[in-house]
Amino acid sequence: MHSILQQKLWTYIVQNNPYLMFHLQADHDVTSYLENKVNCMMPTILQLLKEGKPGYIIEEICMDSLTHDLTPSKFNYIRTLLEKEFESYSLRIKETGLFVTEIASLVDVCSPIFNGFHFSEENVSDHLLHCATVRAIRGYFKSK
């Protein structure tokens, strides 16, 4: 169960939070990050096993908990903004193969905005968040 959850968590990170993936890889911290996160779930796993819950239910409950602090995906938010608000630039960087890397950089650039708005499922549609993020992305492009 432990290794299955680590694999599923890593897959989730790669697909939804590549900027975190890049940071973990750069710091050579992937294994310890995954182990620490899954180890925190062990009391829950043991309790659910004791209750006779099937493995797939335990995995689902654990993955919800393991990914809770990774949602909503800042990466997906930025990607959507790029594709809608900066379509020509988005297409250009897709052609270069740097799309994921560029979005990861933009997540870092927009991090103060996400923190200031307490980015969450509740405010992901906030118009002011949208405007502030678009403005930061424009500033990023101008600085390049």
C-alpha cells in the first residue's frame, strides 16, 4: 500500500503540479517528500484496514488527503490562463517544447499573488485573482 500511494502521488504531482516536481528533483528530495507524505497517512491506513475497508477505498481516501494541499493546481490555473489570454504565446512555447518549464516558472512568478489571495478552490474563479495573475504574466513576458 505504501509504495502504491507513493507512485500514485508522484503521478499526480507530475500531471498536476510539475513545478513541484521540478523543485523536488532539483533539491534531490523526491523520495523523502513522498515517504514523508505517505508515512503521515499510516495511522489512517491502519485504522481503515482495521475497519475492513477495501484497498481501493483506502487508496482513494489517502489520495484525497495526500493531494489536498496540492489543489487547486496552480500549474493548471496558469496553463488555462496562457491558453485563453495569451494564445499565440502559448502556441509558440508549445512548439518549442518548453511549455511545462515556462508554466513552472510562471507559477513561481505568481506565487506572491497566489499566497496573497490564499489560492484555493473557493477563490479560483475570483476576477481580481485572474486580473492580478494576468498582469504578473504580462510583466514576466516584458522582462524576457
